[in-house]
Amino acid sequence: MATVLRADKDRALVTLADALMSEAARVEILRANEADVKEAQERGLDAAMIDRLALDEKRLAGVADAVREIAALDDPVGTVVGMSRRPNGILVGRVRVPLGVLLMIYESRPNVTVDAAALCVKAGNAVILRGGSEALRSNLALAEELRGAARDVGLPEDAVTVIPTADRAAIDHLLREDALVDLIIPRGGPGLIRKVTETSRIPVIKHDAGVCHVFLDESADAEMARQIVVDSKLRQMAVCNGLETLLVHADAAARVLPGVLKSLHEAGVEIRGDARTRELFGDAVPASESDWSEEYLAPILAVRVVEGLDAAVAHVRRYGSSHTDVIVTESYASSQAWLRRVNSSTVGVNCSTAFADGFRLGLGAEIGISTSKLHAFGPMGLEGLTTQKYVLRGDGQLRE
């Protein structure tokens, strides 16, 4: 895969996109997904997970469109990152190369199966995909199209492999295969992340929970604050960049909080607040300690009034997941302090948390949002699926 030309990789991706839109593939994939959704409902899985699991004609078309967009992206493999000449005349540079064989473990969301495969192929990697047991039928149906597209254009069919069993022993086995697998990307809840990081002999880049915050500073414009909070929470709740905790400066709380919470409550969001929040908004219910670190992925929001920016930063550091945290402020000093002191993978000023997304940030697509700081941090696109090697160009230089 590392030596496959861009034209051949792109041809495989376009072939895949076309295959996903064929009548036969659509019928088979949606039938498999319907069976997965039905079983998930019978098992009592929560609404957020079922929403992430479900496919329909529109979502499947969106998956195909995403594959075409990935095919159109520049190929990072072979890109010269830097080149300089040493005093002895030798040229020293760095070139982007694939990571190798990746193992991706994730929950629900069968679209991730296609997105991850397409990105890994584009970056010249081979990938082993292990989705959640709740999406096994959907993932196997998608795997048929993935592998078929590779086969049709002459790529190695096993460059994309979907593990065909829900048996967890398969994962335990793969986590020990450090001679065969170069990197593991777990994407899901805390239990999955903990299991992989504690068991693996292979390097891990975590795509952990999104406990995202918005902090309304003392100078926050009330209407801007309302719009940003509403968009961050309501745009799509079952995603990792959705707002889960709202922090409000004590000196701004009475001015901005009632209007913000009124809009959310009218949209069906349950407000779980501290004592000061409940004083200002009578429909709020008491928040518990566990609410501050909860990724709800649901119409629930934790709200806390804090003494100032220092307290907001301390809260994010203690309870956050290094995902996405935003300040709403009219103060340049406060905005700069927030950007400097909050060490999450995406930090924003006066914008929705929903912008923590590879496409919105100009990456074209993402395999997920890394909350690990080594190698990749934040939305992980094609460059994040490569590493760099040194290349030397000389004309007979010897080290004396």
C-alpha cells in the first residue's frame, strides 16, 4: 500500500463511492443496518447510540459523497516537509510516509467504517476495522463493497479488513500483535479507551469522550452567547463535539444565563445546575459531582457559575477530556489567556464547539478527534495518518 500510486488509490475510492450508490449495494447495506437497529432497540440501547447506528438513503449518499471528497484531496504521501543543506554539502530533508498497518476500534456509527477505510487507503496504510457488535451486520455489508472496490482496481484486497466477529477475544489477540500492527486508534467511550490503553502492546492514539465546555466570560455579549450555546448543544447532540458543560462568570450570570437557559429548556434540554444556576433559572435540577465529567450525547446540559476565568480554566482542566473548549468574551486579554491556558485539542473564541471537525477545519475529512498529544492532537486527517522519514542526498560525503 505504501507504494501504490495516487491515481490507483483515487480510482479505488471513486469505485467504492459508485458501488455504494448501486441499487444492489444500497438494498443489502440498508437491510443489514435495519437488522442491526432492530436488535439494538430490543437490547435497550439508548437513543443516542441508535441514532449513530442508523443508516438511510440520505446518510448512505452522504457516506459516498465523503469518499469522493477524500479521493479529491491531495495525497500526503511523498510530500517533502523540509529540505536544508548542511555545511558539508549534504541535503537533509523529511518526507511523509504511511504509518503502516492500523487497527481501529470504534463503537456504533457504520459510516466510520467507510470513512476510516477511505482515509487509510488514501494515506497508503492498511487498516483492520473492528466496529461495535451492535453494527456488525452493517459493517460486514460495507466491507464487501470496500474490498470489492480494492479488488476491482488491483489494490491488495486485504488492505481493508473488517473483523467478522463480535467476540472480544479477537481484540485481545490483536492488541498483542505488536510485530504486525503499527498503531491502534480506539474511538468510543471511557470503557473502550481504558481497555485498549491498559492492554495494548502497540502505540495508541486515543479518540476519547468529548466533554466540551463553553465559558461565558464577564464581558460576553448576551445574544452571541445564546446563539453559540444553542448551536453547540442542539446542532447534533450525539456527537463528540457537542456542548456538555456550560460555565458562566459570576459577574455575568444574572445578565446572560436566564436567556440562554430559557432557549435550551424550550428546546427540550434538561438543565442540571449548581446552586447559583438554580437561583437564576427555576426549571434547573440539582447537578451532582458526576455531571461535571459526563458526556451525555443527549438533551442534558450541566451548568455551573464560576468566580472568573481562573476558576473556569481550573474546571476544564479537572473535568474536561482535552477535546474542545470555547470562551465567549469581548475581552482580548481574556481570549488570549483562554487560548494560552486551556490545553485541549481545539480551543476557540466566540464560536460554536461544532467547528471541532476535520472538514470544517479544512482537513477535508477526519478519522476522528485525537485527545492524545503525541503524534496527532485534535481532528486527525490525512497528514495525521502519515509519519516522516529523513532523506539524505549527497555526492560522496563521508563522516570523518
